Amino acid sequence: MTDPSNLVANAIQASSKDGEVLVKTRRSDAEALLEVTDQGYGISEEDREKIFQPFFSTKKQGTGLGLANVKRIVEAQGGKVAFHANKNKGTTFVITVPLDRQKQ
């Protein structure tokens, strides 16, 4: 996958069989927000600086392009991607996109 749905696929893969993936959306006057939270293993401190770099992956079968593409697509729309990770307690990715690109 090469679009923001990659975050949902990653969350599913990171979670246990009984784990939950939570997807939230919100809208304000100026922006739309998408949050994807998993109950997986989190992101280690040493990997946090590298996760958006092309070809970096912690998966055996990963290409390392998913998160790099998500970031590229979101930023092309004037948005931002951030994450909050706690090792062994899951990760939340947050995408924020402006609703009115003419005001940028």
C-alpha cells in the first residue's frame, strides 16, 4: 500500500490476534485529523528517528516504503504526520491535513 491506509495495515500487523486497532477522525474549521492506534509492541527509541526514511523497516518482509510514502503524500497535501509510541504499549499515528489549502 502506498497511501495513508498503510497506517491501518501496520497497526493490524503490530497488534496481537486479540488486540484492537482504533481509527479516529476529527474535523475543525481549519483541518482534518486522522488517528490510528494499535496495541502492539510500540517503536523502540533507536528506531524513532528512522521510521519515515525510505527502505527502513523492522519487518522481515517489509520494503520500508510504507511510512515514507504516507509522509510524502500527507506533506504534499500540506499536512503533517506525527506519532506517539510507548514500547510494549502501542503506537498512535496522527495525520493532520489542512482543509483549505489556499490559506497556506
